[in-house]
Amino acid sequence: MSFINYSSREINCKIVYYGPGLCGKTTNLQYIYNKTNPEAKGKMISLATETERTLFFDFLPLSLGEIRGFKTRFHLYTVPGQVFYDASRKLILKGVDGVVYVGDSQMERMEANIESLDNLRSNLQEQGYDLDKLPYVVQYNKRDLPNAIQMSELEETLNPTKVPSFEAVAPKGIGVFDTLKAVAKLVLTELRKGG
Amino acid sequence: MIQQLVMYEEELQQINRICEILHRDSNAKAVLVIDKNGQAIAQAGDTAQLDVTSLSSLTAGNVAATGGIAQLLAEREFAGQFHEGEKTNVHISIVGARVILVVLFDERSSLGLVRLRVRKASSELTSVLDVMVKKSSSGAGQPSVFSEITDDDIDNLFND
């Protein structure tokens, strides 16, 4: 749920990175954090296990600048990808304004990709959202790996509705900001429509 | 369809005033009002050295997780939480099912006093929130400036 504060002239929006375990959601946020000016970002919080798997969520507050005199702030969240953390994923989707689905390009992760995408759709439905009506983009991560599947096949399986999609290598930053910009634009465009 | 919560000057002033009175009357270090999705709405007291943004997000996550536990136990909601620290204690309560009221306090106050003052502040906050939600949903107050946003405005955000 976007939060518009006329008093302090701020727009706050929530973007959630979703996807199967180890697909690179946290890596996306870490890259954004490392490459953003200190004045435009807050502290990045990772609630992770001792082996650095996301336990509850990662959180990164970002300021993108002003639009018509309003400061735009985006709160980026990741969900824990592992299947058994489903209760946590549902909580994090509450109040979401835009979704990034991060798919893993590796052949052996296709089943996990599909399961996670189905899980996203059904968890959103439970909260009263329709993925087809939300600002939504897809990122295919790990494009540099030798076992990466062809883009056409990924698109066909993971992006049947043909939302904007991006190839990425998150640790190197390839595609990371393109993805973020695309979803942020969609969220602001939705805001213009009056929500 | 994005749901929106809109805060106008008048309601924010009222919420700020409730926070200030609660801060004073409960001898608290700081008082925060946070929406359930983790956005900070208002604050009072000694918040200069606090990372309010992070605190808000984590508190909302905490409240959401506790709400999840309540559901599993067939409880409607746990209305409050209390964390006792060596120097700072935290009292967290849900107000009007919409926002989270956080009171940070130390040995200059007590849990009993904080609870008492929070109860009064909560009922006042609930009334203000009701008005705020009505205004948000009806779009009353002032015309949306966002309908005038152009593609160029959005593109300009990403030019650097």
C-alpha cells in the first residue's frame, strides 16, 4: 500500500523481490546498496541464518529523488526463497506496491522457478491481490552460467503474460538497476492512475 | 490496483500532538507511530540518534510475525508486546488494527505507567486514524497531484 504524506511531501512504496531459494534476490539488494550514494539509501537489514540464507527478509530503503515536489522513497524487501518459509513470505507481501520475480536461469532450477511463481500468485491472491494487475517485472538471473536455459524457453514458461523482463548477472550488477527502474516506473505509473 | 494511505497536514498534526503528550506523560525516551507495512508516520522525543526507518521496518516485521503466530493459535491478534532490555525497554501495541504505537523507555518510567498512558493515547489515535482512512478512500481533502505526473517526470527520476 503506497503511503502518501502530503504533510512531509513524501511518497513511500513497497517493492518485493520474490523467487526460489538461492536465485539471487538478496544479491540484487546488495548490489543496489553498494552502488547507491550514501545520501540516497538507509541501512540494509538482512535477517538471515548463520549460513546467510534469508530467514525473514532483507530490507533496503532507497530515495529516488523528487517528482512534482514529492520525495519518492522505495522500500525494497526480499522474501526467504526456501519452500518451508511460506508463512513469512505471505507476511512480507502485505501492502506490496510492486513485485520483481527473480528466476534462476539454470536448467536444474526450472522446477523450483515454476513452484515459486505459482506460490507468488497464490500468496498474492490470499492477500486480495492479482499478479496480473500489480506492477510486476521478471528478472532472469545467472545468465552467465554455462547451464543457463535459452531466454525464449524461460520467457515461455515464466512470463506468459509478457511483462517487462530482464537478463541479469546480479553479483556483477548486470540487469539489476534496469529491473529496479522498470518496476519503480510501473509503480509510479500506477500511482498516477490514482491507485 | 494499489491501495493508498494518504496523510494530510491536519491529521499528522493531531498524531504528532498525541505522540508528544504520550512521550511527556509516560516519561518515555521516544514514541513512534508506524504503519503496519513498516512506514514511519510520526515520532516524538529523543529520536535523533535512532535509525527510525530500520526500526519501523523491523517492528512491522515483528508485529506481522507475531500476528502470524496468533493466527496459528486461533487468536485474533496479540494486542501488545514488551521487550525488556538492560537500558531500554520497548512497548509495542497495535492501534485501530492499522498502526503500531512504539514507546521506548528506560528506568525513569515503568511498564505500568507506559501501559496506562498508551491506553489513553490509543483511543485518541484510533479516532484520528478513522478520519484519515475515510479521507484516503474518498480522496477528499485535495485533488491528487499524481494524476498530473508525466512520463518525463518519471523518466527524470532515473536520469542520473
